[in-house]
Amino acid sequence: MGNLVSPEELLCQAEYMKKCEDILKSNFSNRQPICYVHSYGCQGNVADGEKIKGMLAQMGYGLSNSAEGADVVIFNTCAIRENAHDRVYGNLGMLIHYKKKNPEMIIGLCGCMVQQDHVAKKIKDVFPGVNLVFGTHVIHKLPEFMYNILSGSKKVYNIVDSDGVIAEGLPVVRESKFKASVPISYGCNNFCTYCIVPYVKGRERSRSFDSIYNEVKELVDSGYKEIMLLGQNVNSYGNDLDSGVNFSYLLSKINEINGDFRVRFMTSHPKDATKELIDTIANCDKVCNHLHLPVQCGSDKILKAMNRKYTVSQYLDIVDYAKKKIPDISFTSDIIVGFPGEIYSDFQETLKLIKEVKYSSLFMFIFSPRKGTKAELMYDPIPKEEKSKWLTELINCQNEISAEVHANCVGKIERVLFDGIGRTDDNMLTGRTDTNLVVDCKRANLKIGEFADVRIIKAHRMALIGELV
Ligand code: SAH
Ligand code: SF4
Ligand code: F3S
């Protein structure tokens, strides 16, 4: 198992939380101090943000939905593409403005972006108003950092280079009362040549089977209806454990937990997606019939340059097997357009592939060079405008496919977990099918956070319309 943070260290941090609470009680005698935590990027980062909120709440902070007027603001950042950086810098400008009105405001930055040396240096040089900068491997030490600041330090910078740790049992404030994310592994060992994640999140390390199982069981027992198991590559779960458990085993054991709930997972790396995994999905009634299987590109030449370690034909083999075993399965994927060395004919192979798989939806990105990755230094002659044209072509092609996938659902009965108010109409609720398609339905007797069977009566390009049966 990866490096577990010791119980002594966790106890020490719990004591810092208590000390912070005492300081806050005397500093804020007539009101509760409030904090605002915002996580950018992937669901793993959001899960880290829930722990940051948990620790701050335990210190006595109330949680706010807005940075304005907050006593502590923490941005948990993402580094996956340049626009993720730009967003943080933009919002930081706004925070500095708030800080002019409230000089006591504590501004903290953490997450993947600040784990990079060049960013940490830039923050130091350009944003002196930032009090606290901490990297991805020391999140559990937030109480100590907060204590240092509350007891007078103007600045705390703590970014350590590490293969990564696992901190169990941190307090957590979950965003939802019925959907919960449960990380099963942290970090990544795959080093896809475009990707910053292995550099900022450390090596892949799996949580123990027991910690995951117990967390899921507790969530289900307290009424959670959807559990999302998270990892950069859930399919390699357990490779670093001595216990011999793998992801399929974990899924099948979670499936045996009593209760009315469903299980999702992401991300499934195609190189490690096995027939055993597909059989497990097919055999486990609580595991959703949806596979997010990022292909990135439809050209073998580019997949090799990306270091993805599968070919298009191997990818299609597993897709075909899944379609045979689970006829209603839906697929989603990530695509990078304009990887260095990709020419228009490579891109056309991507179009061919998406037409064959028929994804219900796609996340599509233009390649963004990341500092320190192999792809950053690769020869990349295609201009940005050309890549944008390819992206538009891809979006248009996928729109047609999405429309077709959704249209094929009309007439079916689907079990939907409703999770919010309709995006365009307050009289509707919106939810998702087992296959992860969006369904809007008249409110009637429906409740947010509950399952209902609905008949699909109409299909839009990106969503279905249903009626209660
Ligand atoms: N672990 C997941 C991906 C996590 S990052 C996997 O292997 O599939 C989410 C997505 O961001 C990736 O699938 C990829 O499509 C995209 N991405 C990552 N780095 C990128 C970069 N440098 N430029 C553009 N897109 C990138
Ligand atoms: Fe990045 Fe590849 Fe790891 Fe996914 S598998 S996080 S794309 S290096
Ligand atoms: Fe972004 Fe870090 Fe996730 S770079 S996508 S927040 S792992």
C-alpha cells in the first residue's frame, strides 16, 4: 500500500484543528467565521475539496457559496490545460480586490497547479496577497498551516516533492446528500506524453479494500443513492497492494452491499479494460451500464506518440465485447485534437472511430502543451486556427451521433436518479439514467435524490424527456 499518513500525524493535525477553533472563538466573538472553498478540475480534485471543507468546518468555519465576504478563501486548482491556469489567475485577481476591502482575509491556493515549481514561483512574485500555498501531498496538514497563519505568520508555503501519501479518516463535508464520490486510488503511473497529472499527483497508490468498502457501506447506510468510485485509472486498482484484490473484485463486493443504490466509476484506461471488467459490469445489478473509456485519438500513430499503450483495434475489441455482453451499455470518451504530429488524415481516423463506437457524449479538447511533459517539446507545426476547425468538425459529427443515441431511447422505460431542477424549466426535474443519459421529467410527485421509473417520450440532442410510469 502507498505511504499511509501515520495515526500520530493525523492526531497531531486534529490537535491543530482544536487550537484553530480556540483562536477563532476568541477572534470572532460575535459571529461565526466563514470560508469559501472552490475546486477546479476533475472529480478527484472536488473530493479533495470536500476534505478541505471538512477540516475547515471542524475548526469552526461556516461554509459560504461565495468568496465575497469570506474570511478564508481556498482555490483548489487544476493544471490539466492552459485555460485551467488562466481561470485561476483571473479569479485570483478578483480575490485580491476583495482583500483590499478586508485585509484580514486569508487567501489560500492548493492543488495541481501550485504543485508545479514555476507556478508557485509566479504566485510568490506576482500575487503577494496570497497567504497560503500548499501542494497536493500535504492537504492533510491544512490544520497546521491554518494554525501558523492564525497565530501570526503572514505567509505559509509548503510544497513537497513526493511520490504521494494516503491520508485516511479526514473529516469531509460532502456537496450532495445522495451522490458521493469515493476515491479508490490517487496519482498516476501512466505518463501519457501530453499529461501533467503524474507530475503533480505522484505515483499511483490504491486505498485498502477495507477503507473503500467501509466508506461505501457507511454512505449507503446513511441513504446515499449513487457512489462514484474515482481514480485516474480505476482499472489498475490494487496493482500496488499485496492483498491481490483488483477492480473487478472491488466492484463485485460493493455490489453485494445491501441497499437501493447504484455505482459508477471513472476513469477506465482502455489499456487495462479487461473482459473480466465487462463481465463484472454485466453481472452486477448495481454497477451502471456506462463506460467512460477515453480513447483520445483514432490514429495508431498518434496513440503511440501519446504513450497510450493500446491500438484502435484493441480498443474496438473491448467496445465490441461490451456491446455484446451489455446491449444497452453507453460509452463516453475524451478526445484530444491537434496532438503534435497529428495531420488531417489522423484526425479523420478519429471521426471514423467515433462513428463506429457511437458515444452518447464526448469531452473534446485542443492539445495544450504542459510544462515538463514529453509532448511539450514535440514538433507541432499545425496552427491553432486549423486545430480549431478540426474541433468544430468533431463537435458537429458528435452532435449527430449524440442525437441518434438519444433518439434510440424513445419508448424505453428507464430508472432515473433525479438530481436537480430542470435547466430550462422550473416545473421539471432533471436526472440520469443508469446509462448516464440526462432525462428531464415533469416534477409531479418526483423528488430530488430519489429514483423513479420513467418512460422516454421524446429525445433532444443531449437530453431525453420522460414521463413518470
Ligand atoms: N486519467 C484519465 C484522464 C484524466 S485528464 C485518462 O487517462 O483517461 C482528462 C482528460 O483531459 C484526458 O482524458 C485528456 O483528454 C485531457 N487532457 C489531458 N491533458 C491534456 C492536454 N495537455 N491537452 C489537452 N487535453 C488534455
Ligand atoms: Fe494523464 Fe494518462 Fe494518467 Fe490519465 S492515464 S491521468 S491521461 S497520464
Ligand atoms: Fe486537473 Fe489535477 Fe484533476 S490537473 S484534472 S485537478 S488531477
